[in-house]
Amino acid sequence: MHILLATDAQWVLNEVVAALGSPETSFTVCSNGRDVTAAVTARTPDLAVLDCQIGSMGGFAVTMDLRLDETGGRLPHIPVLMLLDRDADAQLAKRSGADKWLVKPLNALTLRRTAHSLVAGELETAQ
């Protein structure tokens, strides 16, 4: 499994890699949201994990860009798991096109289960 992780927070990077890392898992890490489209074009991930706050272009805007590129036929559908700062951001995650979201602080088991369900194509209900 290949995961694109977009965050500029070292603790988020550490927690996601610890929860999802395995010998079969590789990561592309973007610390700037503006780099995500180029990273996806270079190597299409099985899953994008996007922090809602990433420098000058956050996870909401990145997700909208990915969905616009998908609609335009420039990119395939990439499941997006958004990492939110608060419950109130769930509506923004949904409107931006995120498939699922989790509110920080992260629970490693929930993160792992959610990521694997997205990769398996289980997109039923966000959250």
C-alpha cells in the first residue's frame, strides 16, 4: 500500500507512520499542500491522509483540487482521509470531498481501521 501524507506537523507524521507503517507500506510525505498534486501525478497513492492545517494550502483545499482533477479526468479517484482539529470541521471535510475523517488526537487503532477500509473501497459513511 502506498500512502500520501500531507502535514507540516512532525507529531502527526510520527503518529500516522507509527499506526499505518508496515513492511508493505510506503509513504510520500508533503509538508506543503501545494505539492500534493505533483506528488499524486508522480505516483498515485492508494490513500491520501491530509491534515486539515497544512501551511498555506490546507487539507480542505487540497481535497477540492484532487476532486476537481478527478472530475476533469486528470487524476483517478484517490480515497481521502482528513485529519481534523475539531468536530465542527466535519461539515467542511464532507463538502470538500473527503471520504472519511478523524478528529485529532488520533487513536492508532481507529486510524488503522479507517485507512484499511478506505483502501478496501468501503466508503459508506464518512467519519
